[in-house]
Amino acid sequence: MFFLYMWRHAGIPFSDLIFAFENYGEGFHGYTAAELNHFVAVGQSVYFVTLVIMQWGNVLSVRSKRMSLLQADPIRPARRNVWLPLSILISLVIAIFVTEVPGIQNIFSTASVPIEFWCIPLGLGMGVLCMDELRKVLVRLFPKGPIAWISW
């Protein structure tokens, strides 16, 4: 997501960034050092937000080895975990707080994240969750199959 941000908002492709080394400074792709520092701060914030949101899909998918999220949801009394939805909400609040509050941005060297980079990770987190749900279906259908063997 960092590289996607740099490509879409700064116009700097991955290949130029990965091989920049000490050339990344004043004048790189026509930007000043301050502009490059801002791009890096936003890019790192985008990466942080992506990690937070993708972990939501991960934490929901690893609650059970074989049961679907619908069978092991954290809300119903049989498998209730009241702390899980609360922790997801708290992680969102922390991510917003760290990336959007100006005084805190100075402390953590973060910057405001464009809205599209809040939305893209939601799809990625759902992808993690869906892929693990597919794995669980295959494990339930073929408990002695290769997917079950390599997955746990």
C-alpha cells in the first residue's frame, strides 16, 4: 500500500523507489525534500492503517480452525467474546487518532491518510477472511485432504 500510494499520489513508481538508495533526496522526481518527507509520512501512515484493518480480517478468521465465522461469531452467547468487537473498535480509534490529530501527527511523524487508502484495506481484509473461510470449507469437506494436512 505504501508503494501504491507513492505511485498514485507522487507519481513515483516502485522500481524508482526500490533502487533509489542515496538518490532519494532533494530533486528526486522533481520534489523538494519537504515534499518527499510528506509523501513518506503519508505512505507510512497508509501502511499502518492497512496493517490495522487487515488484522481485523485475520483476527476474525483465526477464531476457529474449522468452524465458519458464522458458526463461531463473537456475538452469540455460545462463542461470545465481548472483547473482540471492542478491540476492533479501539484499534480503529487509535488508527484515526494517530493519523488524523495534528499534534499527535508531529509526535509519531504521521500524516492524514486519503479516504481511498482507508477503503482499499477493507477489501483486502475481507479477502483474507474470505480465503480463510474457503480453506475452512475445504477442510470440513475433505478432513484428510491436502488442504487440511498443510493448513494446521
